[in-house]
Amino acid sequence: MSAETMTTRRRERAVPEGRTGFRQALAAEWVKFRSLRSTLWVAAVATLLPAPGAAFVAATESLRPDDTVLGGSLTLAVPALMLAAVLGALVVCGEYGSGTMRATVAATPRRGTVLAAKATLLAGLLYALALPSCAAAYLVGDALLDDGYAQGDPLPALLGVAATFPVAGLFGLALGTAIRHGAGAITSVLAVLLLPEMLGPLFGPAERWVAGVSPTAALQKLTQSSDAAPEALGSLGGWPSLLLVAGYTGLALLGAAALFQRRDV
């Protein structure tokens, strides 16, 4: 056995390759994320949007009689959710657009590690931003809205509402990895979020099955919005709807990972 081979094996025993590679990839993804203005701006707007929305709804008294304080306070959580999905697409499409994906793959040859680092950073960051943002929006709405409205059940609903944001972001990441073009990925992910509810009425009795599969439907059910009526979004509850969306998001990520492994960058 040569001295070089012995040295290599000692290094492999001393430093587990998989774990070190993931930590380094995660640190690199954080540096890239906070270095891009586009990702920072989208994350900031998505975080700041819900609370002013609650204040606007209270000021305009635009709640329906059957709505809840929780649902009204989180009215602008839906566009914030769309921005989270856009952020997921930008995290990967930005690298393809600038050509830095080649350097990323060269630095971390295990492409699964690259995608896992992106997904971990995105999911953790979105949840950490969404939970206080949505909680603050509810507190604003609770302070400003009239007592004549039903309160809603904020806990554990707010935990689920916050969880819809990383799920939407990961779906955007999956589409961005598969499509690799920023405009195409953003258009596709927004279509998935918007079209089911827009086109649902065209399907007649099947409307609730079509509209109910969207991430925005899971969000509206968890916020106990009056727009989440069973005849419009189906009888599946908020938490089961979130699990359904998380399930097909996981499948989308697996498919994107397979494409990422096979294709040239």
C-alpha cells in the first residue's frame, strides 16, 4: 500500500466525507443567499407583507360576517406564500443564470449534497421568518379588528400556516432545478399556486378536488378563512391538506434530484 493511499484513508477515517461535505455546502449556500439582492428582497417582502395586510383589513373593515380574526389577519399571507415559492425557484435558477452552478458542482461533486443543502437552508429560513411574521399579523389583527368577529383558533394553526411557506419554497426549488430558467420556473410555480382555484369552477362538481390541491388552499384552510368553504376547496382539513401538499412536493424534489444528477450544468 502506497504512502498516498494510506494518507487518504486516514483522512477519510478522521473526517466523515458526507457530513463535512454537507456542512460546507450549507455554509456556501448561506453565503450565496445573503450575497444576492434578489433573494434578500423577496425574503424581506414575504416576511413583512402579512402584518400591514392585517392593519389594512382592519382599517377598511373588509371582513365578511362569517370570517375569523385569524383568517382576516392573514389575508396577505397568500401573496407572501407565492413569494416564498418564487424564492425557492430563485435559489437555484440564479446560479444557472449566472453560470456559478458549475463552480458549485465542482466544489461539491455530490450533487445530492448540493440540493440537500439548498433545501435545508430554504426550509429552515422560510419557517423561521414565516412563524413570527404570521404571529405578528395575527396580533395586529386581534388588536385592531372588531370584537364582533369570531376569533378563530390560532394555535396550533399558526404553526401549520408557517409550515406552508417552506413547503411552497421547496416546490419552487424543485421546479427551478427541473426547469433551470428563472422566468419559466417562476411562471410555473405561480401557475401551480393560482390556477387550481382559478380554474376550479370550470370543473363543476369536481371544483373542490381541483382547487383543494393547491398550497394556497392548505394555507386558507389553516387560517380558517371564509374562502376555504368545503364546496370550494374540498372537505379535507387544513392539516391533511398540508400533508398532501408536502407529499407531492417531496415527490417533485425527488424527481428534480434525479434530473440534477443526470444532466450537465
